Amino acid sequence: MTKTPDYTKLFQDMFAGKFGDMKAVNEMMQNAADYSAKFNKIALDAAEKNAELSNAWMKDTLTKYSVFTKTQGEPADYAKVATDVITAQAQAAPEHVAKFAEVAKTAQMATVELMMAAGKEMQTEMADTAKKVAKAA
């Protein structure tokens, strides 16, 4: 039968710096945390803007529905009011959806820019490391 390996010694050695340059590991973790914070900011900004847009759309909708609080003279007038409200909502929907799309587009562009910056930084770091290894060899 096989035994489950004991990873305790491996992790102790790794964190004691026996398996490599711990400065490089710490730097890598810091860079990852920095990029994670930047990605989180993009996501939170987009969520905040979406919440604002949702709130504005709901206020707009409730304003349009306020016509239902008024008594109409004829039964047919209620149908006309309902038709007017539905028409106004249908006409406003594309504008509201376009605003949500703009937020998504902005977040997407910021994410792509951040990923491109991370890629360039990684490429530079790899080139520097390759130069150091070549000099050492």
C-alpha cells in the first residue's frame, strides 16, 4: 500500500528559503497582490456604476408610473395611460441598456490594459532573469 507523503518537511524547507530565492517569491506574491487589488478596483467601480444606473432606471420607471395615481374620467383613459407608460418604458429601455453596455466596455478596456501591462512587466522580468542566468553561467 502507499503512504500519504508528509509534506511538512517540504514546506518547512521551502519557507526557510532552501528551495530558492525567497526574495523573488515574496516579490512575486506582492506583484500578484497588487494586480489583484487593481482588478478588484475595476470590478467594484463597474458594480458601483451599475448600481447607480439601476437606481436611476428604477426612479425613472416609478416617475412614469405616477400617472396611475390619478383618477381618470373614462375607463378607456386607463387603457390610454397604460399604453403611454408602456410605450415610454419601451422607448427608454435601449438608452438604459446602452449605459450598462458602456460601463461593461469601460471595465473591459481597463482589464485589457491591466493585463497588457502585466504581460509587459512579466516579459521584462523574464528577460532580466535570463540575462542574469546567462552572466552567471
